[in-house]
Amino acid sequence: MDLVFSRDSFTLRGSGIFGEGVHLVSGPVGSGKSTLALLLAGLLRPESGTVRRHGVLSADLLLQFPEHHITCPTVAGEAASWGLVPEDALALAELSGRADDDPFHLSRGELKRLTLACTLLKNPDLLLLDEPFSSLDCTTKRKACGMLEERDAGITIVFSHERAVLPRVDAIWEMEGGVLAARGSVPDAIPSWRHAPPYLRYALEQGARPVNIRLSDAREALCRIRG
Amino acid sequence: MQDPRLRLLSVALLSLAAFASTAGAAAALVWWLLFTPRMKSLPRPGVLLPLVAMIAATALVSSWGGGAGLSYLFRMTVILLLAAWAYAETEDGEMLAVAVWALGNRVGFEAGLVAEMGISGLSVLRQEIEQVRTAIALKGIRPGVRSVVPLAVTLIVTQIRRADEIARLLVVRGYTIGGRICPRFRADPLDVPAAIMAVIPALLSTLPLRDVFILVG
């Protein structure tokens, strides 16, 4: 990927290679994460440059606002519109009893669970998740992280400003002011991660070296140095 | 045309003229060619062409039934051009200002608020159609007759829900009836001549052409 995209006064620049594994693109709100996700999904065209895919036969994007995915008047119909067996998606989203409900009658968190379950069940080669943890409670965030970590193949790119509950990742990228910067592979990238969560910063300040970016990794690293 | 009062008056007169007769529509088209930025005021082809196609389909059905299909197509297309120009020129708050100027702070404010909400609803609807297009692209759904109905239902439900939310928001903010604004209008030197010229198509559409022109034959 090597691209430049402009809209009004905003310009996005980014280059790099997203290999197999889980990538976290972090950065503050409005830094260009969603725009980059749309560019990588092929839903926006760069002004210059290109996004090249190698060995990617299927791709899916989870949009930031789950209501933007809705194309059917029932929850079961919505799951079916993803080309899935509705019962499977509804069970994963813990919405089995809501099959005939209007998707707009679900809370945003429930709707997020549904769309997240649908994208994960489709299991594409390239999975782009724009703010997958927003609107979710802590328990569901942890469950979502677990499901992401279970994906054993393909490229997963998580675009998020989340700083409390995060999945185990293989690489960290940062967006700031429309510029994408590669921080590198984890754990080497952690010390240079500017938007690292407070628990990771604390662990680093204490001299610990977490092996990944989760709270449990920071805790384990602290335990190791404290005996 | 900068003055929204004259623009609204001109659009009303020209639309009535275009609707009433083919001659009125032809005169309104001449007015559109003379006093508007013409093609610059049109929406992108993806929005305009489906609207023209809908008018053409109705005209075709009308022709089939022995009606004046071609005249209908011409008249409605001219109205569409006028509507596109008026929509492109309208700025936020103008409808409220015109309504308050015309009907006062109570009835005018209510009418203007409804008009403003309607116009802003159009741009929201356009965004929602874009979002739905993105969603169906992501899901790999082929656009067709079978997918149109649930999409249309989704869009209508979303619009109704949004209207309900705005109504609740107004209540929460203490809105009951009416309001007070001091409307101010900008004007262009060409506004008045253009508005006066808009009367000609209206007159042409109401007068039988044989009474105005001596027709040979």
C-alpha cells in the first residue's frame, strides 16, 4: 500500500505492507483511521498511489457505525444478508431470541455485536475492523478480542482508539494528522507506541517489558520484574 | 439569484407554468437557460438520471394509454431542472427566513422550520443512500428488484425515526410554538429583472396561444 488521499482540507498519506496476522492501527479520533479503512477496502479511491492485494481472495470491512450495515427489516434477515445462516450469527451475537425484531430496535451495542459476529463468521482473507470495540461493554470487548485472537489465518486490521481492552496483536501502526506510521512488530514496537494505553506506559516506566499489548501482558511483565 | 424570496417566487411561477402547458414549459426552459448557472446547478448524473428515468417511464405509460406522454416528459423535465437549481442555490436557514418574513414569527416560524427540516432531510437521505450502497457492496448483494424493497423500507423507517428523534429533541429543548428571528436577505442586481421575466412563462401558460399570435394555416 502506498497512497495519498485528499478530501477538502484533509490529506491522508500512508505506505507499508500488512502481512498475515493481527495489525492494530491506533490514533486519536479524526486522525484518518476510518478513511484508511475505506481505502483499504476499496470503497474509496486514492488520489495517487494504490492498494495492492496479494493472495487475498475475500475481504470484509466492519463499519464504525453498525447501523450503516443495515439493509433488512429483521435481525434474522440482516444476518442472512451477509450470506450466513441466521441462527449461527445470532447465537454468536447472543441475540437468538431477537430474530424477528427490527434491527433498529436493537441497542447500538447489540447491533455492533451482530455486525461483528457476521464479519467474523464470514472469515475473509482480509478482515478490516473499524472501531470494533466502540459501543461494547467490557465483557463483550474481551469476548470480541478472544474471537479475533482465534483467527488463525489471514490479515486482520483493527482500526481503533480503544485504550483499555485490546487483543493480542502482531504489529502496531499509528495514524496522526492523516499520516500513517509503522511502529513495527510487537513486542519491539511497544516502547515507541505514542498512543499506548496507560497500563502499558506504567509497565514500561517500571522497567517491565510486556510481550504484547493486553492488560494481562502488562500485569505479567510487572510480576516478572517484581518476582 | 441571491434573494431567496424572489428565487422562491420565480420557482413557483415557473413550475406552475411548466406544469400547465408545453408552451409554458418551453418559456420556463428559456428562463432557466438565461438566468441560472445551467449545468453547474445540476446534481451528479447518478442522482439526476434515475429521476429522469422515472419521469420517462411514467411518460411512456401515459403514451401507451393514449395520453400526452412526450409533453409530460418535457414539462416534468423542465420542473426537475428548476427544482435542481433551486435546491443547489438554497442555503441553510433561508426557508425559515422567507417564511418568517412572509407569515410572521408564529405561523411563519412553524412553516419555515418544517421546510428547513424537509430540506435538510434530503441531504441526510442522500447520505443514507450512499451508506446503503456501501453496505450492499460490502455484503456482495447484487442491486436488483429483490433488494430494492427491503432497502426502501430501511430508508423510510430511518427517515421516520429521525423525524421522531428531532421532534423529541425540540420538546426536550423547550420548543412549543413559534420563534423569533430577524430575517435579512442579500440581493443581486439581476434578481428583480429575473423575477419579472419569470412572470412571462406563467402568462404564456395561462393564455391560449391563438389569442396571442396570429397563426397562419
